[in-house]
Amino acid sequence: MNPIRFSKMHGIGNDYVYVDADAEHVPDPAALARAVSDRHTAIGGDGVILVARPSEGCAADARMRIFNADGSEAQMCGNGLRCVAKFVVDRGMSAANPLRIETGRGVLSVRWWRGADGFVCEAEVDMGAPMLSLSQIGARWPGASPDDRLVGVPFDLPMWREAIAVHAARVGMHAESDLAWWSASRTEPNATLVSMGNPHIVFWCGDPDRVPLERVGAAIEHHAFFPQRINVHFAAVCGRDHLRMRTWERGSGITLACGTGASAVLVAGVLEDRCTRSANIDLPGGRLRIEWDSESGAVRMRGPATHAFDGVWGGALEVCHGR
């Protein structure tokens, strides 16, 4: 493999390996994502994000492609998009503000702010309007039609028991019969589905920390209801303008943050009258500010973008600490 220069960046702990795909030769980005994402033997991260010129004819300043740690390609990542803005501006690829970035969701607008050191430190992403019909989410549900919205639909203890058992059989593991976490976390027996360009399911509970995400997240991600798999979130209401959540990310597993997920949680909270249209959302990696504009219908997400280090990947890892 030819050496590939990269930057390691994160948005409140949602970390990716960023590569300038115009300057570096990346013949198999899925394989690269699988190779570099291991946190013990490689760079470590939730995947790889390629940054390049926009597609021909696309009115954008740059393009991003996202590959999860398992090599699957994702349509959108809000935390990743903030870091793409930092990558583009800090490297002098564009100084437009707002930036227009081509994504799997379409072209999205990103406003950015510099810190005292002159580098981008924070960004706000126009995530676009949420998509709520079953067909837009790419899911199927018993008794539901493609145009239906699934808001607060039943997902009770027997459904959890079946989901965990089916997943255990699929991966050749013994299904644990102990579902004490369900009552301990005070998980409610319903769910809401939202797409922010990628699919999300939101469960409300009293204490997300009591949910064994490593066990139940994978079971829901691979559930038969979701042929394209799904991102899984457990959220708690701390106040009308303050939510807390944990995430199992499709293709990556437990993550410290998920920008599209936080957006989906806010949308679900508004649809179920649990929160206001603008709220702080606390994730394990930090806080995001999410607003669902009542006039435009768009969701806006604001938070930090952080550069960790630069390096060269080529079998061995050469690290160059930076800003």
C-alpha cells in the first residue's frame, strides 16, 4: 500500500480518519476504513471520511464520503461534517462561509467560526428537514404502510426479548434471558423512527447508562424491520430544553457522539411533546445544540470540531502531533 497522509479529527469524541482524496490515492476506501479503525492495532476511529472536490456539475465547495469502521458507506454524519468544514478551511481548500458540502444527503450548508489560534473550532450544520415516512427511513413495520410515520409505536418487552434472541442466533451466541436492564433503565415500551439522511430509532428511558448498548444495540441495528440497518439511540429528558442520550451507530458500534442521532432525538422529542424545538443534548463525548426551525423545517446542529493529530498510514504509523 502506498503511504496515505491523514488527519485524525473528532466532533465531541465522534472520531474519524480524514483523507484528502484528491491528493492521496485511495483505491479501496472500505478496506482502508476497516484497516485503520481498530483502536488497538491501528489509528483507531469510527471510520474514514474522504474529502475531495465536488462531483462534476454539483454546486458545492467540497465533497465528503463516509466509510464506517466495518467498511460500509454511510450517507451522512453531522459531527463528521463539522470536521470536514475545519479540514477544508484550515487547509486553504475554501474560505467560503457558509461552506456548501456535498454529502450522501445532498448539498448541506455549514457555518464556521475560528478560534484564537486562527483555526476553525466550531461549526453549525444545516442538516435539512427530517424525513419521517416509513419509505423515506427505509424500514418496514407490521401493519404500517410506506407513507406512515412511526411516532411512539409499540416496542415492548416481548419484542425486545425476540430481537435479542434472533440476533444471538444470527451471530452464534447464547441469548441472555436476563432483561432486568429494561426495567432498571426505565425504558418505555415504544419507539420513534426518524431519518436525517440516515435511519434512526429513538427509545426513551429514565437512565441511558443502565442500557447494555453492546448487547441491545446490535440486536436492533440488525433487526428484520430494518433491511438497511439502523442507528439506535436511548434518550432521557432532563428538562424541556435539555436531553441526554447514548448511541449505537450502524456499522461502528458504541460511539461517544452522533450528530444526526442527536438531531433525530430532538425531532422525536418534539413530535412526542417531550421537549422544545431548541435544546442542549448531552452525549458521552460532550454537548451539541440542536434546533428544529419551525419555519424552514430544517434542523440545525452546532458544536465543536477538533483536530487531534496528523500522520501517514502505510502499514506502520508515523504520527506528527499538531494543533
